[in-house]
Amino acid sequence: MKINNEAIERLNSFGVKPSMQRLAVMTYLLKHRTHPTVEAIYLDLCSQIPTLSKTTVYNTVKLLVEQGAVAELTIDDKNLRYDSDISTHAHFKCCHCGYLCDIPVRKSTLLSVKKIGGLTVSESQLYYKGYCEKCSKLMEKI
Ligand SMILES: [Zn+2]
Ligand SMILES: [Zn+2]
């Protein structure tokens, strides 16, 4: 498993001690912008790191999310998904095939609100759901 420098920097800047497993998970998330689940991360990494367990992957992503190094998405009601892109952006999920992608949004949108009256916002997510291009075409044929 090749660890990239970006992963080391990301962990350091968010105060996460860079253990081998944490670096592996962070590197994986930086390389795979598909918003993978714990299951997907584990299945891909366990061939390279035979000592890795699913619990370790689970605990690692939880820690990365807690420290703010990775974003957790609840758009998929079956599985939590993880995103190394922590900049402001929205997500789209296809209800048919599960395809999940980034939707760029401008910084000035609702997502960047930090205060609403007396309320302090620590997290905001904007989700779009519908059908991807491929599935939309399939639907037309039926
Ligand atoms: Zn689809
Ligand atoms: Zn994303």
C-alpha cells in the first residue's frame, strides 16, 4: 500500500496521530472520490493489509469524521458514506442504481451558514435524489 503525502498532511492538520491503518484509510479516501462505505473500504484494503479488520476501518472513519478530516454522508439510508472532500459541496444520489456524485455549489449558499439567530450550525448537508442519466434513459424505455 502506497501512502500519499496528502494523507499524512491531512491527518497532521486535523490532529490525528498517523498510524499505518489511519494512513491507509485516509489514502484510500483521497484516491477514491466515490464516497465509499466502510464495507467497500474494507474489501479493497484487506487484500493489501491482511491484518486489517472491518471494526478497525469503522473506528478509523469515525475518528476521522470526529476530527473533521473526512465528511460523513447520510444520503444513503442503508449505509453511511465517506468523503475526503471536506469543502462545501452538495450530493446527488440515484434512487435506482445508487450512483452518488458531487454537485458543486457556491460558497454563498445555505450550506455555509454558521449561525441562524441563536443557533450555531456545526454541520449542514444538501442532498439531491433522483435518477442518473443512465437510469433516466432506462426508465424512458419501459
Ligand atoms: Zn442510476
Ligand atoms: Zn462529495
